[in-house]
Amino acid sequence: MTVDGEVVELCADLLRIDSTNTGDPDTCVGERAAAEYVAARLDEVGIAGQLYESAPGRASVMARIPGADSSRPALLVHGHLDVVPADASEWSVHPLSGELRDGYLWGRGAIDMKDFDAMTLAVVRHWQRERIVPPRDIVLAFTADEEAGSDYGARYLAEHHRDWFDGCTEAIGEVGGYSYTVSNDLRLYLVQTAEKGIEWLRLVADGRPGHGSFMHDDNAVTALCEAVARLGSHRFPVVVTPTVRDFLERVSEVLGLELDPNRPEEVIGKLGPLARLIGATIRNTANPTRLNAGYKENVIPGRATATVDCRTLPGATDEFLAQVRAIIGPDIRIESIQSQQALETSFDGDLVDTMAAALRAEDPIARTVPYMLSGGTDAKAFATMGIRCFGFAPLQLPADLDFASLFHGIDERVPVDGLRFGARVLDRFLRAS
């Protein structure tokens, strides 16, 4: 069997396992079934996987594949097993179907990120069958809870099972290595070298409770809504970080555009579906996501709360939080739900060169470029151990596919040819790394 021979089947199996992460321990399905599946597929070919459960049902799997030279620093390959919720009534197929249709494999997690989990399994299972030994140790981590901050997954492993990561100096995971077609003779592959920080905030307004029929000048709901509206409509200033500047300069060159660093939107606006993802990396953002207040129609509550999903540029957290405080005003309290620093590394070194070579071997018109991810990944947890992290989960995409919209979106799907392509590239990359 070829290295890409079973990747579609493995991915379909994973998509049919419900590993929904609601962010609420009381309603999470949990990742244990998916973790047991991964551990079983590893065990079938003689790879000893260790399952760790951080809380009931919240399971991750670790394994280590010895390399030809175990004195070299090890490479971490990580992917998460949890997925965000999906409403089946909104989908063209059931989100747990793993259905093959129109050249795509459909299901929640198809690109975020059970596709890469399947690629990794396909590659290491092929190695075991063919007695292929990688040049250095490969550490595998299939994690829980990435979609809710990694506390039950990557962060738990880094804090309680750190020995698995001994010797790891570099890592690959989501979201990078996917293609952006420029022309018939050029495809760019975006390698993630940076990702924004996470500040999930709870805004709290306190007021005087009372009867809904009275005149009331100390209404917590009113105060909160006014603060949330100010924050949600605010546009933070443009800041072009080194990674984003590097990306824009390279893209401007191949597109024949002139880049004005003070007006990056002019270039970003010409990137088609990619514009939304890149556009979110030139400024800090604060998006209100939840509101909660009251318990009865005719009772003015004494407290109202809102959650805000904030994403910060590297080195910008303190300034950003000061700006938020100024926007919402002194009477609204701020509580931190989740705080994770942004990451940024340089686009150089042997590992980066090996990524480019592996892609070109499967796609002669491939060219790699660095970029910043607007979201966050498990890399933040692994970086706390001094590991240099990249997003490299290779996929060749149809030119007309709005890839960014599929993340946490309706009708999430991965192209079958792209999935097989990714397995072949990953195999080449790991065998040369």
C-alpha cells in the first residue's frame, strides 16, 4: 500500500467519531473515543501509544517513533482530536457522516483538523509496514481540548507529562502548508510562522436591581450593552508585524503589486478568499460573542455579563488591554477567561527548507511563504517548553475553494486529492527532516 492509500479511510473514520468540544465540561462529548481509535491504529502496526485522560472523557494520545540518530533533537508532530459543535440542520450532509461527495470528504473536523491527524497516522503506519526509519525521533501528540484553550489537552500534557517532549526543539501542526493559486505556473503554500495571542475576556456590569416597570437609571444591562457596542465597533490601528510584512512583500512581488506598508489593505483586498484571514492579522481584534443577564421579563437584574474574543498581535497584549479599558469605561469590570501570548518565529532554517523541498517534489510550481494565523493553536502550549513551532499541515486546494470559511463553518470538507497530496508531502518532509 502506498503512503496515501488509506488516508481517506482514516480521515472518514475520525470524522464519524463525535468529539465535540463545547467548552463546557458538563456538555462536552469528549475526545476519548477518538483517542482510543488513534491508539488502536498505532498499536495495529506496533507503535506503542499512551493514552492520558486529564478529566473524564478528555483524552490525548502520545507516542514516540525512534529515529536513525536519536542523539539529534526530536521533532514534535501534533494534531488535536476535538471539534467545535455543528448544527446538522444547517449542513448539506450530516456533520458526523464522513461522507465522500463531489471529490470532497465532508464532516466537522475535515480541515480542523482530523485531516492532519489522518495524514500523520497514514504516514507512520506506512513506515511501520515498510520498515522505514525517520532520520530522528518523531514525537506524536494527538490532543484534546484545542478548541477551548488546550487546558485539558496540550497544556495538561506539557505540565504533567513533560518527559514525552524531552529533546524536542521543533514542531509542526495546524494551520499551514495549504495552497493559494496565483496562476497556472505558481502556487503559494502558506507556512505558519506566527499566530495571534488569545485574550478571552468577561465584561461585568453591576447595577441596582428592581422592578421592570419603574424608571431606572442604574441598569446593568444598559451599561453593559453600551460598553459592548463601543468595543465591538471599535477598529484598532493597523500594525504590520515582521511576519505579515514578509508575507505581503512576497505576495506583492508575485502579483506585480506595489506595497505601501501604511496601507496594507490595498494588497490584502486583492487576495480573494484569503483576504479575510490575512486581514485579521494587521490589527488587534475584539469580537463580542456572548451576553448573559436577567432571569425574568419584569425584573431588572443586578448584574450583566458579556464575553469577548480578543486576538492580539505579538508583543501587543499590555497596550491592547489598556485600550480595551479605555473603550469600555471605568465602571465595567474585566475578568480574564483565557490568556495566551502570541507566537512568532523566523522563516528560515533547515526545517523550512525541507518543507519547501517536500512541496516542490509533489507540486513543481510550489513556493512557500510565511504568514501569521489570526487564531490560536496548541503551539502556544508547546512553545512554553522552548519548542519552535510551525503550522505545516500540507494541503493542495482547488483554486476556487474559500478555505478560510470552512474553519468552524457550515459544510466543512476537505478535497480528497488534497488529502492524499498532504500525506505524500508529509511523508517526504518527515523522512528528510
